[in-house]
Amino acid sequence: MRGRAPVVVPPHAVHLPDTPLRERGILRGVRDERDLPCVAPSAWLAGELDLRLTLAHVVPPPRLPVAPAGGAPPPGLVRSPGEESATAVRMLDDIACAIAPSAPTVCRTLVVVHGEVAQELDRIAAAEDAVLVALGPSRPRAFARSPARRLIRRGQRAVMVCPDLEAVFTGTEPLNSGRDARIDVRSKGTAPRPTGRSRRA
């Protein structure tokens, strides 16, 4: 799922929660520093709706490096959970500082170490009573295996997928005047609506 504007996919079933909207929040999944441009729309939306904003990073389970000739992996290649967590906390703090001018009054960060990304984001969203889960773009041809796809299939709450803004502004993704600043809302199970001519390789 790639486009030039944030895409919001509503849940399968809409129910009116007991909690007022102003007491709920938006959960923004953050992979790394490259997601900074995509975090801004979530911060703006949370500020406009007077919602809390939670920036969350999930550290996936470690993968042991392959050692040459079956020997032990070189020291330093396997990072401890503490090191992974400390790096993620610094990254989220840097992003929170960068978006502070447009962020809502309540903005917090959360790191989960060694969890399945979609499952942990779904759990955090439920705990935070999030009305929306926002994620960055998937790698080309990788949307079917992405956390966004899994969250959309669960259908518990709306999911917003932000575009790769660097690709948009560098010309990798073609621009279409009049539609770039909009939030595109799609129903689940429908194909992406065309927003302009696609660029062929």
C-alpha cells in the first residue's frame, strides 16, 4: 500500500465506546528515525482532535548472526535487551522532541522489547484505548506481510498508513496536485483508489 496521502482504513464494525473521544488517543508505531516525516501527520491529527499521542516502538525478537564455518558469532553482534531498549528510548525521545511544536498536550513514548510487532501494537492500542493506529509505509511489495496489513485484518480499530514522504518529494512517487494533502479513506477489502498516473520503470 503506497500512495501520496495518508490512507485511513476503518474497522470492520463501528461501535460507540463509553469513553469520550477527547479521553482516547492515537497510537503511532515507529520503526526508526526514518519514520520521523510520517509521524508529523499523526501528531497534527491528535492535536486537532485533542487526543493523546503515544509513540511506540517494538523491538522484534533477536536473530542470531550466522557465524563463519559454524563457529561462535563475533562478540558485539548480539545486543542485549537492555541495549536494544536504551537505543529505542533515545530514538523515540528524539522524534518526540522533533514533533513537539505540533504535538498534542499529552505525548508519551513506549518501548516493547522482543515482541511481535502487530500483536504488541494491537495490545498497546487496546490498553491505551486508541481510536486509531498509525504506521509508516511498507517496503515495496511487502505490504502483505506488514504489521499494517495484520492490524487491518484484525479490524479492531481504524488504521492509518502514511506515505513515504521522502519518496514523494524526491520524485520516486508521482505527485498529483489537489490530492496530496488529503487523507484517503478506504473500506476494508477494496483495492486502493488511483490518485494519479503510475510511473512505470
